[in-house]
Amino acid sequence: MCASHCGGACLLKVHVRDGIITRIETDDGEEPQLRGCLRGRAYRQRVYAPDRLLYPLKRVGQRGEGRFERISWDEALDTTARELLRVRDTYGPASIILAQMTGDVCSLNNFGAMDRLLSMAGGYTSPWGVTSFQGGVYASLVTYGTWFCSNTRDDLLNSRLIILWGWDPASTVTGPNTCWYLAQAREAGARIICVDPRYTDSAATFAHQWIPIRPGTDTAMLLAMAHVMIREKLHDQAFLSTYTVGFDRFSDYVMGAEDGLPKTPRWAEPITGVPAATIEQLAREYATTRPAALMTGIAPGRTAYGEQYHRAAITLAAMISSQRV
């Protein structure tokens, strides 16, 4: 399995001779294949990269000088254990902070091992939330009641419109075969639109239209799209009244009843840099094309109050949820 932390977990076939990787292939079995991309099939270069750290190193110069010397594993482990005990006994277990990241997580190198070790040693302090995706996790929990809910990627083949918002699967994969399904959807006639500050590989490869947006202003554009849909009665009020709670508050905010400031496309234009006419056109197209998929990436939520981007996108999808059939 490829562990490049892209959401792919694709199949790799690693050929080894005398303990040395000679080449890497990927899935060539029955469809659907879990085919690795070039990044995964280049794992040999990563394993044998000349600047890869293979041994414990100890700093011998001043901090920032970049001067280190190799030490043994025994010395490295003994030093780490000794310092953990010293800090725990001097300042208490709360003074030990475990700030784990994801990266290449696998069976042996995962969160549980260090959690277990430090818990058995008296405890530790852990940062709150998910470092890279807390905005999305929070939005999903408070809206859906669970942190993960989604259709499988093959459902993209049923879409007539696909909006890739801050999402670049051509580079980041985000699940095995995502690009394969996007390619098939486009060939089947689906219209694909990219909303992204950058002209990404996905925009160049899949999109019929690229809408550049000022970074960090995505929520404003989503609210402006909601304004168009509410104003022109393009949303499914029956579905919202039956299956959701709180849309009236959202509508009051979007339409300006709450603060006297309607969140119109003209309001959003100077904030986002996206022309009001473009926002209106996208809102109408999304609301009237059935079925449609709003695929939102996590980067726009990696900002202050980034959860509001995710919550706005979830609400926009709910506004026409029952019209997907």
C-alpha cells in the first residue's frame, strides 16, 4: 500500500533483489484497479534519496548552525527516555506535549504507539483538534453529527455538473481512482468547474471553466450563491423544512434580515475578486443542473474561522439536496 498521505492508499508491487528495490509497479488486475500515481511509483527514489536521514543525529553546534554528528540508537533512545523521565518528575506529566502529525501513517508507525507509551509513563498533554483539518471536522460534526460522510467516487459518474472547490485531485489524489472517475465523467458529458486561486493541474486537465478567487474569501462567495438561490427560489424549501434545522436563521443572515447587509454577489465581488455575474451564473447552474456534485477541498478551511467555509458549502448542498435524483 502506498502511504503518501494523499488519501489514495493505492496498491504497489515492489520488486526486490538482494534486499534492494529494483522497480515498483502498481495494480494490473481486474477493474476497478487501485492504480498508484507517479508519486507512489517513485517511492524507490524516496527510499534511496541521498539526503534521507538513516541514523540518529545529535546537534554539536549552536542551534541553527546545522552541525550534527551520528550517534548510536542506544544513545538516542537512552537520552530520550532519560529526558522524558526528568521532565515528568520535575514538572509533572502535563509538561510533556505530544504533537503528532499524520504523514505516512502505517501499522507500525502510527498514533497509538506513542499514545500508549506516554500514557503508561504517567500521561501527557495533547493539542486540541486535528492539526490539518479541524475546520472541516468541526463543521461536519456540528452539521451531520459525524466527522465523515460522503458518496464513493464512482458516484461522480452520475453527475452532470461537478464543482471542484479548492480541490486539486490531479495533484493530491484524495482517494484512489478519483481522477479516473473525473475523466470518465467528463467524457460522459459532465461539465466541470474549478474554483481555486491557482490554475491547478485539475483546472488544466478537467475543467471547462476556471474561476479564480482571492484566498480565504470562499465563504463570502458561497453565501452570495445562497443569496441568488434564495432570492430566485431555486432552493428546495420542502426538503429543508423536513430534514434540516436552522435554515431560517441562515436565510435571515444571507438575505440581510439579521444585520441589514444582504450577502449579494455584488457584496461578494470586492471581497472575493470574482465578478458578480460569474457568481450568479454559477449559483443558477449549480441549482438547476441535476444531479450535481459540490466537491470541496480542505485548504480554504485552513484559515481563521475556516469552519464557516465548510458549513456554508454543506448548507449550499442541502438547499438542493432532494433535487439530486
